[in-house]
Amino acid sequence: MRYVILLLTSCLLIWSSASLCATNPKSSPYFLHLDWLDESQSPSQDFFLYANGSWQKAHPIPAAYASWNIMKILHEKNLIRIQKMLKTAANETHPEGSIEQKVGDFYFSGMNAKAINQEGVKALDPYFQQILKIQTLEDLQSVLAQLHQMGVSAVFQFGQMKDFKNSRQIIPYAMQAGLSLPDRSYYLEAGFEKIRQAYRLHLKQMFVLLGDSPAQATSNAELVLRLETALAQASLTRIQMRDPHAIYHPMALKQLRNLNKSFSWEKYFSDLGHPEFISLNIATPVFFTEFDRLLKEVSISDWKVYLRWHLIQSFAPFLSDPFVKENFKMASQLTGAKKLLPRWKRVVNMENTVLGFAVGQLYVAHYFTPEAKAKAQELIDHIRQALNQDLRQLSWMTPQTRLAALKKLDLMRDRVGYPDRWLDYSTLQIDRGSYVLNLIRAGQFWQARELNKIGKPLDDSEWDMPPQEVNAYYDPSTNRLNIPAGILQPPFFDLKAPDAINYGATGFVVGHEMTHGFDDEGSLFDGYGNLENWWSAEDLEKFHQTADAVATQFSGCLVNGKLPVQGKLVSGEAIADFGGLTLAYKAFHLLPTAHLAPTLAGYTPDQQFFLSAAHLWASNIRPEEASRLVVTDPHPPAFCRVNASFADMPEFQMAFAIPFNSPMVNSKRRSIW
Ligand SMILES: [Zn+2]
């Protein structure tokens, strides 16, 4: 299920965020993590392995995970902290409607395995009945609207977005969706045959669990695969979707009548309870033309099979054991994970999603100090200062673009830790009854909340990420960067560590998010978050050439030894990494105390800085997951984030005395920010 829909928001990592590994006490001082280094590796050949090789050997991937890295370790640490708070809330009596009552009851209902297993799919019965009753295209539309209201993904996604051309205005949008495999290429391209076969069997098994005969279930499986393949064919690629112009087609209802003859948007809006919507952004018009054709050609009975599948698929991970196990079987084919996460972790993860800001409110009260907030704010101010200086000095930029870029930076807002105003959950009913019903109501709450924003002024106080999340993001539509409390803990951020360490880690993260305002995608939006060109033609041409060079450089990174990274998919994140590292380094050296920074355990301050930055990406990943991320993740793989970005920095070369002809020096160095 998807509760909050974000268009184009760039975050630091795909991982939604466990115990920071027991660090070997022999490392001294602890924040250098010298025991993570593999000194049998040469920093000139592969800095990632040099910095993280021993960490990799000491941290095999736990069976329940597809990959293991610092963010996941911090996430696990947070899960333990949050579970403790939730258990306390669940064991006490709280006033009805308080956030403590809601978070405690949600946890209680999710942990009540006996009730969940007894209930089976019963909570979904009314919705299956609705699907069963569909007879006409009109009925089909109404049920689709009902499923969308619960956050079930079927055929397309519908939600709210800031108007790309006028970011203060919230408009509705509809976008391609309705697939179950991770990407369109899983349906269409060679190399995914094994997954498609596993998916066929999975579909069949799920229909059998719903009570269909094996023969019927087999034919239903084929039908779903066929229909989803048709939707995949009409879908834009992820690379195409990175272009905001390609996904911006505002249309009035009248125009839509020509595009969609079989689907009435008026009726859909009215079924959603929003007859006042009179226009929307059809993000992917070709997809909706194909949807219209499918509505004419695919029988109502076939659509009913498709909708049954999407309903069960959305809730399978939260139902009785047979559904959960079958769902995990398919997930493990896609990611390589060997074991299901224990129930309590699954429940806390879900609670972080549906009640994320309620959990966050309790989290920051326990685990985030005003000192950490102040220190992080100071660091952000320094990175900003470094970017300001950088923009003033860039030799390739003309004065006109320079002024516009400085204005954009000036208008960029940053927020640290947690929102000033907490999200209001008062209309969401959570109780100790059915877990699935809690989830259905939460889905309806979130979707209603999103749609109610349409036509109203932008609420500036809102965050798109709860404070406990180990991540950060930049939103080009508001020109705003958010650094949640979750990431402001070691090894990212340590109040006791020297500046070189914090600038190499958190400085890198902050610089990365700030650079998103100036990457190949973010640079298309002005300081007010509007899709307006602020570049001179000459500078834009130079910028595109460099962005293309970045894409080419990253296409040279091979995953599992053979799969090339999609340079055009990762170029925005790659630019942000390189820019972020450069800004953090400059900001560190702008500190009046930088020249006093001590050499520690034989490592100079600059060496500490680069080791700290490389340590962020210490990770292990299963081959299945690595292949999946090459197709779906706009972030380059971890080894490539370190090696390719560092190889572009003369300061890194100098710090570790790397010879010119080594792989850790890019012969075609580029400089953007
Ligand atoms: Zn990013």
C-alpha cells in the first residue's frame, strides 16, 4: 500500500531505513571505525573496499534482509526503541483518541496473531462483494474509486501534487500504475523469465487461497499477467519519468472526454467524493489512452479478476499466515531475503508508515536533544555558506545564471529534526479489534487527507517523511530540504566526534540534499519551486554536457560483475553525491578551527573526512536485490557512490596520495558544483 504519493522528491536512499553493530573496541578513537577498514586493499584501487572491507566480512546479511548497511542497522536500532515505546503505550490505559491510545492499540492489534489468523480475509469480504457485483463499466469505475480511497494500487495512481507551474497551488493528478512486479521491464524484457514464471505460480497460489479451483486459479493468473503486461507496455520508463515536462499535462475535463471515452472522470471524482475537481494533471497520457482501449476490449469479468488480485495483494502481508507466507515467497524471489521478518518488526514498520508522525512525536521526545538540533542547524548553515561561495566562484557560469542560482539558494528553506506542528490524527479511528480494519481505515484516512489538500493553499508546515526515519530529502516543488531526527545519530552524526567526521558524514548528506536543488532534475525548478527555466542557453548546454558525462561515467559501474548501472537513471543522485561531498569538504575547511583539527591514529583530518564519508555506504547486498535496484533505484550502488564520486575529487587524491594512473582517479574529471 502506498499512503503518501511523492512526485520527484529526491531522498538520500531507497532503504526505508537497525543495532549499530557492536563496534570492535580495538578501534580507537571509536568514531574513526578503524576496524571497518581492510588494509589488505589499496585505497588507490578500490577505496570502498579499503574503507569498508572488514565491516563487510563482519556483517553478513541477516536472513530476513535483502541487504545490510548502516541505514538498516540504525533502522533496527530505532525499531527496538520504538517497540519499547509502543509496548508501554499498549500496556497502559490512555484517553480515547490520544496518540498514545492509537499507537498502543495499533501495536496490540498487529501483534494479536491469534485474532489475525482466525479472521483470515473476513475484513476484506465487503470489498470482494463489491467487486463481485460489478456488471457495467460504471460499476467498475465506482469500485476502482473505492479501492483507491483505501490506498489500493489498481490500474492507476490518483493523488495530489504541487502544480509544477505554480507550486503554491495543489492540483489532482493521475499517473500510470497497476503493476505488481517492481518495474515495467520485469514484464517486457529478456532476463526476467524466471521471475515471471515465479509470479505466475504466486498468482495462482493466491487465487487458490481465495477459494478458486486450481484450474480457475491458473487461468486467472494468466489473465492478470496479460493485463498487467499491457499496462506495462503503455507505461513510461523510470528514466523517461525523471523529466518533469514528460509527466506534466494539465487538462480540463472537457479535454479528457476525448482522451478517455470509456472512462468518465466526472463520475470517478464524484465517486471519490470530490465532484468539485474540474481538471487534473494526466501525468502519463499514453497510458490513459491504452487504459481506455483496455476498458473497451477487456471483459468485465476479466477486470473483476484483476481487481480481486490487487485487493488481496495490497493486504496479503497483514492477513492470516498462509497469505503472509505466500506473499513472502514471492518477495524473496525478488530480493533474495531468506526469512520473514519477525511479526513485531513488521508491525512497527507498518506503524512507522500509517502513524509515522504520532510515533515520531514520541520518538523525538525521547531520542532527540535540542543540542543535536542546534549543532545540525549550524552544520547546514555552513554547507549553505560553502554553496554560496561556490556559486559565486564557478568559472563556467555566466553572471545571469549565477544570480538566478544564488537567488534559488537564498530561497531554499531547511528544516531539522521534526515538524513544528504535528499531524492531526483525530479523524483516524484505531482500536484493538481487527488489524486489517485498522489498516483499511488508515489507508482511507491518508487518501482523504491527500485529496482534501486539492484546491487549498499549500501547508508549509508539513513534512513528507516522519522524524524517526533514517533518511533525508529535498523537494524541488517547494525548494525545501528536510533532515529528520532519525539520521542525526552515529555514525552519521555524533556530538562527541570531531568536525572532520561529522562533515564527512552528515555534511555529505546535507550537501547531497542541497545539491538536489541543482541536479539535472532539480535545476529545472526555480527558487519558488516552479518549473521555470532560470538558465542561460549557454550555461544550460554546458550543464547538460556535464550531466551526460556523469551518466556515462556511472554506466561503467557493473553490478553482480555484469549488469551496467543505468547512468541516465542515477545521474541526479550521482550529481548530488559529488556535489554533496565537494560542499561538505569546502564547508569543513571554512570552519575557523579547521586548521587546528588533530591527526588521529595516524589519519589526517582530510583522511578522516573521506573515511567518514565512505563509511556511510558500508553495506552487503544479495545478488537478487542488486539486480532489482539496477532497474528500480535512482541511486547508484553503494560501491559506486564511493568510488566514482571520490575519483572526481583532487582533494581526495591528495589526502591519500593516490597516483594519477589509478582507478581511484577519474582521468576525465568533471566539476559542476
Ligand atoms: Zn538524493
